[in-house]
Amino acid sequence: METQASAAVEELHRLHSKNVYRYVYRRIVDIETSRQITNDAFRLAWQRGISPGDDALPWLLVTARNLVANELRSRGRERNLVLKAAAARLAERSVRDSGLDEQVHEVLDELRAKDREVLILAYWDALPTAEIAAVLECSHESAKSRLFRARKAFERKAPTSMLKGGSSHGQH
């Protein structure tokens, strides 16, 4: 029986692995993760005794879709944890480098969470716009636009003395 199941999954793999891999890769766009999810779909097919037939490919694709959804949820949770940790580190800094630094944090606290997030990614994490786009899961143009709007929001909330003052900030 074990040999039949192995032969069936090998046949399934031969017939459908390229289709399943392409399906997964279009959604994940990561070679190694796509391979892993494809292998997991075929492992589940083997465990459930799925044999080659008319309904095998749809079953594999539905299974792959569910595995992709799990992966994307996991990535989202991981990204949120990283952002929360970064925000917590900023909030916990009890010793400020200068009065200007304290003012910057006060202004950041007044901003919308989305504006604060993009500014932290750009200035504290020093990420280029392409990486900000990846973290925020948006296009490069959208990330540039969000950063532009966040900067404008910061300028509107910041005291004039902070923006025009006698600080050496930005004059490296």
C-alpha cells in the first residue's frame, strides 16, 4: 500500500508540480518559500491519499492557496511585531539626546500612526524608499507619496523653532 501511495504522489508531482509551483510563486515571489509551499502541498496530498485524476490539480491548488494564505498571515504578523518593537524602543527611550530630540518625539506622537510609521522607517531605520515599500507592502510610488505626506504632516505639527532653529541637525 505504501508503494502505491508513493507512486501516486510521484505521478501527481510529475503531472502538476510545475503548475502548483507557478501558482504559488505568483503569489509569494520568493523561490525558496515557493518550493517549500509546493512541497508541503504534495506532502499533504500524500498524507490524504490523493491520487492522479481530474480533481487532483484543483485540490492541489486549493491546498496551495491555503498554505500561501498562512505564509502571508505569518509574514504580516512578523512585520507587525518588528514595527511594534521599533515603536516600543522609541517610546521607551527615557534619556533624550537633546531638547530637539524630545520635541521630535512629541511631534511624532501627535501624528497619525501611518505617518509616524513611514517616518520611523525612513529616518530611524534609514531604509530607502524601495525597502519602505516592501515593509509597507505597497508600490514604490505609494511609499514615496506616503513619505511626502508624512513629512508635510510633521512640518505642520512641528514648532517653527524646530524647523528653522539653530540646530546642526541635518548639516552633516
